[in-house]
Amino acid sequence: MSNEQAVAILISGRGSNMISLIEQARGYRVALVASDKPEAAGLVWAAAHGLATWSLSPKGIGKAAYEARLDAALHAAGVGTIALAGYMRLLSDDFVARWRGRIVNIHPSLLPLYKGLDTHARAIAAGDAEAGCSVHVVTEELDGGKVLGQSRVPILPDDDADELAARVLAAEHALYPRILSEFVMTPFDRVRDVALTLPETEELIGKSVFTVAGEAFVKFDGDATMTVRRVRDGADGSTTWISIDLTGDIDWISVEDRIARSWELTAPAHLLEAGGR
């Protein structure tokens, strides 16, 4: 039984970021693709790839009625997180409040710069050296929620808005899936994801322990404490265990390196001689 977070992607057009989120999904599964445009090309792509879709035009029914229908579809699909991907309707304050902390969006600027529209033209006109994109939590303030991650793109001397937009869009396709994964995954999910990429790693199901050649190299204790092997001080090179707190702002690059180093201290010689990780 999968414990991946169920995500809904909301689109209004071709869904290029939607495709990236689906193709690079890690730690989440796309339970629904929804649109305010029944003719949206992204819906056709999603349906052709076996994904559940929902669409309804808000014309003639009013914002509140439209959002009530959307909300019902999201709950029916078991959605826990909403990812906006080229969704061009502003969500009402009431809808955002119902899903507070569970809606994310990608915006084509380095927030807090250039909230709203025409971001690329505004960055060029300002003489900025860089543009980029930001993934942020959606709040009642337009493009004002906590920034979860950014990607920077240089502005070239002869850039126009369209050329810059194309390069920023490529950056969006790499950034959004990574940040969405990090947003929905628990600390254990992330430790597990890293550990299972290492050669011949096995998980002791129900024990939150990861082994190589039958020896543990990562243990997950409680809600957010990881223990890994380290070299014991002294000349014999023996190992001991160290606990790492995975609450608050975590340097996950350092954590991933700790996990990999613990694997190296535990793995048998033939794996290391074969190139290790």
C-alpha cells in the first residue's frame, strides 16, 4: 500500500509544468488533474496517460459555486496537496483558508520581485542581471507565501521577454518537481528515498532500519531522529553511531552525505571495490 501523498495539479492550458510534475514524481502521486478550461490541452495529455481528470468552466455559475464543485472533486480524489501549474484563476480567500498550507505554486520570477504578470519584461526593463522562478506556498496575498525554492537564470544582453521566458520555463521544469517532493515528504520518506538508492540496500519493513549485506547503516528513531554510523575516534578505525535531529531547517545535502558515508562504513569490501555508490 503506497503512503505517497496524493496531489492534485490545477492547470488552465497546455500543462508543461504539469507534465514535469507527473514524469518526475517522487514521494507523491498525482491523483487528479483539474482545470477551469474543459478544452485545456493538458487535460487531453493527462487522460491519455491514464490520470484522473476533472474540468468545469466557471462561466455562468459564479466563483463560489465553481470552487465548491472543485473542492468536492479534490476531496473525492483523496487529495492532500494542490499544485498550481499554469492555473490562471485567482483562488478565493475562503478556498485558500480551507486548504491552508497545502497549496503550492510556481511563479516566473525571483520572489519577492515581480509579483503578478509580465515578470520577464519587467526584469529586463529593470536591467536585472538574473531572472528565475520560485515555488511558494499559496496564501491570500498574491504571490506572497513562503518561498520554498528558487532557480536563477541569467538575463542575456539581447534577451527579449519571450527568449527569457523559454529559459525560465526550462528551469521551472527542473525546480518544481524537486520542491514539491521535498514539500510533501516526511523526514523518514526523504531518508528512505536516499538510502534505497545505495547499492544492495534493503529496508527492514516495520523497523525503519536500512541494511547492506545484512548490517544496519541507517536507523530512524521516533518521528524525526536518524542514527548513522561514523568512524570512532582512535587508531583502530572502528565505528559507532551518531544521532541526527531532522526537525527545523535541515541541510539535506549534508544529511544525504551522512547516509552515504554510513553505507560506505558498513558495506562489504566487494561493493566498495566495485565502485561503491
